[in-house]
Amino acid sequence: MPTMKYVLFRQGEQLSIVEMPATHAYQLSALNLRLHKELDKLTAANVPSLPHCIAEFSELELHDGAVPVQSGIDYLNELVESFFNIEEKAYPIKSLRTEMVALQAQLEQWYEEEYED
């Protein structure tokens, strides 16, 4: 059984949790922090709002079913898709997209290796 970590996000009053391989959870947290630093520089009208990473933890015992838990690969797939739809003209968004796609590829490889028969 792989070792997983959990990344807690907050967007307004809404909490959500992303389950990540323990070896990659920090990368998701760091990516989220970097994206928040850069969001104000984007000038496009369709910049997605992002939740803030507020914690990482090793064990999850969830007592409120209203807090969604999403796999890391699903979260990254949605994140990448939302940023590829941005029509940015004034800021070089390519490096942000590259960071997202790199972590997405690492996770895809991790899942393939971890769950191959």
C-alpha cells in the first residue's frame, strides 16, 4: 500500500482535500503557493480562482462527509485544464503551465508504476 499525504485547501469558507503520494505532496503545496504569487500578474479575464493550500498531513480521519477528498491526479488534471483555457497576452504564462504539466506527468508515472500489475 503506497504512503499517501493529504493537502488541505480552503477557498472562502469551503474546505477540500487532495490525496497525494507522500513523495509528491510538497510539490503540490509549492505549486499552489507559486500560482498564488503569480495570479495577480495575469491580465486575462478568465483567470480561475484557486483555493489556498493551508496544510499537509500524513493521516486522514474525516468526520465530515461534506469535505470532498479528491485524488491528486484528478485535481491536477482540472488545474491544468483551467489554466490552458486562459487567454493571457501580457504575462508569460507558459512557465506556470509547464510546472503544472510537469507535476501532472510525474503523478501519472507514479500511478502507473504503483498500480501496474
